[in-house]
Amino acid sequence: MGINKSRVEPIVFHTFNGLLMIFIAVVTLYPFLNTLAISFNAGNDTIRGGIYLWPREWTSQNYKAVFAGGTIFAAFGISVARTVLGTILSLFLTSMLAYTLSRKDYILRKPITIIVVMTMYFSAGLIPTYFLIKDLHLLNNFLVYIIPGLISAFNMIVIRTYIQTLPEGLIESAKIDGAGDFRTFMSIILPLCQPVLATVALFIAVGQWNSWFDTFLYASSKQNLSTLQYELMKLLSSSMNTNSSASVSNGANLGQARNMVTPISIRAAITIVAALPILVVYPFLQKYFVHGLQLGSVKE
């Protein structure tokens, strides 16, 4: 009795596909789970190595060292504020520019597109940028986190490409009904662009959340403008520069934490603290990615 290939092949494929997905999931999750385990493991014990997916000696001292001094909480608020405000404003203005440059009847469409795209390849450099920020009176100003990144050439191209795939009849019908460009943009374009806007919003939010170099350059002299990433960077730098076998903590607990945590353990705790908010937000945007795939599968 012969083997029915039509039945065997799907079984082989699904088995191989399942094993491959499990392997990819393990490879993807292991570094994060290993870092999480180290962050909850005693610092002196971490030096011995051999920590994989479970702490050998449980402790919360690594996180206490990170949050000691109280500056982390204020910096967390600044990071959240710049991420939320920067993402909303950048997304709105970038999408508005993308819609404008997607219109074939716009006379200045090509020259403006060329100017915007050129910013992806040419930069004035760090020093001229610093003097520009200074002349705009943005030094030690919260707006220095928002204004320089309002428009992104790459994000504009992504959104414009998506808008160009929308049926032209929708825009024409809106104009027949008497809607202007702004009304069309707000009522027609933005609701239809939710999948690409969610994707770009994630790009912007991750960039804003992880940014610390602009704080170092433009707002390092004002503690009330310090961001979470900048505070964690300072803590990590101080721990790595310590010549003893232990790490340092923040503020007044410096000497006390020196015998309790190590640079490796505190680095793991810093990584978890910095990554956790984005990991919490990402699942809420995942549904828009799936929705975008469904929209892309339907063609006229």
C-alpha cells in the first residue's frame, strides 16, 4: 500500500515549521530572560557565572541600587512626557507632509521631496547643529527633545507610500462633497492610515524613549530635564569605572551599595528598567500591524 504524499507533505511541513518557530522563539527570548535572571541574582554570585534562565541567589538589591536617590523617578516622567508628546506631534506633522507630497496636483511636490530626502544623506554635523540649537534658544529647554525631531524623512516616505496606495476616488469624492484638503486629511486619510501610523509611531516612540545623547549635549546642566536613559547611562558609567569588584548606586547610598551589587548585575537591571515600558506598549500596537496585513491583501 503506497504512501499518500498529499497527506504526508503537509504534516512534514507543519512539523518543520513548528520546530523552526520554536527555535526562533527560544533564540529571541533567551537573551532577555537571561538578563532578567541576572538582574534578580545577587551581584557577588553573578561574578561566578553560570546564570541562565533562573537566579541562583534571589535579590532585589540591584533594582534598589538603580532607584536609589530618587532621580530615576523624575527622569522617568521626563522620558514619558517627551515620548508621548514627541510621538504625537511628529506623527501628525510627518503624516501631514506625507499627504501633501503624495498629491500629484501639488506643484512643489518634487522639489520639496528632493529637499526632504537630501536630509537623509547630508548632515551639517554636530557642531553646527549645536550652534543652531543654541541660536534657537533650545538649550536647557524641554522643547529641545521635541522640535528637532518633528519631521523624519524616512517616516515621511513610509507614510507617503502607504497613502499613494489608497483609492484616489476617496479623495475625489470628499472634494465633490465640499471638503478641503485639511478636512480630507483629518476625516479620510488619517483613519485609513492607522496601520502605517501605528508602525511609524512605534519607530518614533522607541527612538524618543531610548534617546540620551541629546540630553547629554543640550540639557545636561539641568537636572529637572534629565531623562531616564541619561540617568541610567550615568549610573552604568559610574559602575563600570569603579575599580573594586562591586558596583555603585545612585546618590547617598553609594558606599552602602558598593558591597551589594556588581557592574554586571546592575547593568542587567538597567537593561530591564529601560526596556520594560516599550515591551508593555508593543502588544497594544500589534493589532494594527495585523490589520495592515489584512488591508494589504485586498486589491481592487
